[in-house]
Amino acid sequence: MAKLPLSPFSVWSVLKELRAAEDDFRPIVVAGAPEHARAIREAFVEGGDPDAVRDHSGKPLTAYDVEGSRVVVYAVDGPKPTEEDEKSLRLAIRKGVGVVCALVGVPPGDPPYVPYVLDTDLVAVAPGEPLPIEEIAERIAARAEEANYQLAARLPALRPPVVEEIVKKFALQNGVLGVAIFIPGADFPVLTLNQIRMVLRIAAAHGEELDRERAVEILTVVAAGLGFRTIARQFVGMVPGLGWAVKGGIAYAATRALGEAAAAYFAAGGTRMLGGSVRSRS
């Protein structure tokens, strides 16, 4: 295994972060118009854990309903929310819970607006059109933020958008760090640990058991990605004045490539090593 520029204790600390987070699992709450809210719930719990999505539709949300939830998916029957809808949405926002709002029956060309909900968290559905479950899943993945992988572990329907959100987040972080850290070699531990954190979250999103044996395997995979950092350093020397941009770009591309490879690996059931060899899990 290639030598990593960081201590194994750093990796164990990442594992501990993930394990500690498991004790703070919070489900999705669907609310609002019963027909639409229940259809959304059914789509997400298919093949997954029914307890990960709670149904509080058909009635105003209470503080008890909202507290302890990770994201509220609120369905509105029509292009505009009622006064009761707005009260429920306001409550969720005040409790610090992410909200995704689906407006079912919005005429084409009519821009949706819902008080207390960001435009990026609104999903407009034209009359007669099916619910855009994939789009709603993408919004949930973004709103669940640091804990989105916990939901994906229990709800397979959420895995593709959650994994994409994880890869995008860490690739952007490493791209910025690759530019910001000027001391030669100082970025190695930071970027590598971020890559390990990314891969571990992708593994967790696929329901993988994370222990020390698995961490060693992931270390091997991430070590192979360090070649990208060597290329970056070479380009920095070859392009005076633009080296910082090349460095950041390669840090971004290397992290994204590693994330996509890890996603394919775990989606395949973890039976194949990222480098192409096969490992038995019997």
C-alpha cells in the first residue's frame, strides 16, 4: 500500500464521527395534501425502511411532529399554499428543519412562490403531470446536508442524489483547498483526509458496515489517487502565474474521479476493488 501523508489515527477519527452520527438519526416527515404526500412517501420507502419516512399529512404540523425530523417534504394541492399550509411551513423553518415543498398543479409559465421556502427548495408540478420523485430526492439530498448519507442508507431511492451531493461537496472543498494552501506538501494530509471522509460517507450511504478492516481497504484506494497530486505539483512548476488554478482544478478533478469510482464500487455491492480486482466477501 502506498504510504499516506497522514496518521491512521486521523482515519479512525473519521470513523468515530460517522458512528457517533448514527445515534442521531432523524427521519423525513411528509406532510400537507394527503394524496400527494403519501405518494411521495411510498416512492421513497419502496425497498427501504418505512420508519425512515413518517406520514403527518392531512393535518397541520405540530412542534412534536417537526422536532426530531431531518427534512420536511410538504405537498401543496394547487399553485399556492393555504393559510394552514403557511403556518406549518413557518413552524418547520423556525425549528431549523430543512423544507422541500412540492406544489402540485402549477400552470406552465407561472413561477411558484411559497413564503418561508427558498426558491431552490420548491418543486413545481404542472396539472396532470406525475410527481417528479427524482427531483424531490435531489432537493432532500441537499437539504439533509451533513446527514444525507444516513437517510440514503435506509432509503435506496435516495442513494443516487445523495452520493452525487457528497461527491460534489468534497470535490468543491478540495478544489478550494488546493488553491488556498500554498506551502508545498501541506495540502496532502488535508486533501487526503477529505477524500477518505468522502469515500466513507459514500460507503455509509450504501449501508456498508464501517470498521477498521474496511478503513484499511479504503486507505489503499485513496493512496492510489495521490498520483493526481504529483501531477498537480508538476503543472504548478510548468505554468508560472497560473499554477494555483491548475493545482485547484486537479484537486477538484481527482477528488471527483475518486468519488465516482467509489460510488460505482459500492453500488456494485462492494464485491469489486476500485482498481479492478475482485475481492470475496464471503
